[in-house]
Amino acid sequence: MYQRETKNLDMITRLTLIFVVSFVFSQEENNDDVIAKNLLGIGRMQAVAVSGRLICNGRPAANVKLKLYENEILFDRLMEESRTDSNGQFRVSGSKREITSIDPKLNVYHKCNYNGLCYKKFSIKIPKDYVNSGRQAERTYDIGTLNLANQYPGQSTDCIN
């Protein structure tokens, strides 16, 4: 009986230690699912970066909201958020721990030629060959210059971004 209680106590101590270490890592990476992945010892850090310039009718599209996501089955996971500078230029990078290769996308939220309360939104998928292991992106996917006055595939209206 005493040995069973000692083994149970030892197991609880180990699980507590694993949970504490996982919690520390999850705070560092700011991902809700990291605790489970660290607890099980699975997944690897992966990084990606995207850059470009956004214009609206030939003029720089300043202060446009950009969100870099990991495309998930149920809910996309935010990796980083940024905005374009006064010249419409941007560079966004982020990293995430994942078991399989991450499937990153950049969401663009803008009001070019739109006066509604919400924003126009479209997504740009980032090719997998721009994803690398580690916390820092080694290459940057350059989308070039995009005119937000154009209609993009999958473009929609988004009021909650």
C-alpha cells in the first residue's frame, strides 16, 4: 500500500513539473495549444514572413490592418498583427509550434473605395516553401504591390477583426 501511494505521489510530482514547464513555454509563445503540445512533447517551432506594398487607386494605402494566421481546421490561429506604414509597405512575421507543417495566410482588412462600417477582407496564402523550422523566418514571401481597389478572390466584408 505504501509503495502505491509513493508511486502515485511521484507521478503527480512529475505531471505537475511537466505542466509548469509547459505553462512557461506557452507564455513565451503566446499560443493556447502549446501546453498540450509541450505536455506530450510533440510539435516544432516554425516561422514565416511576408512583405509587400498596398496601394489604393495608385496612392499608398497607409495604416491597413494585416493579420498573419495559421490556417486551422476549425479556428485560425493568429501569429502576428501589423499595419502598413505611410508608404503602404509592410513586413509581418510570426512563428508557431505545430505537429505538421503550418499553413500560413495573410488577411488584409481595408476600406479602399468602401465607405461602410466594416472592412473589406481578403486572404493571401503563403507558399509552404517559405516556412522554416525555428522562431525566425529565414526567407520572406514578397507579394509585390497590390491595388486594394481591385476585387480579390474570396473577398468579403468583415466587421469583427
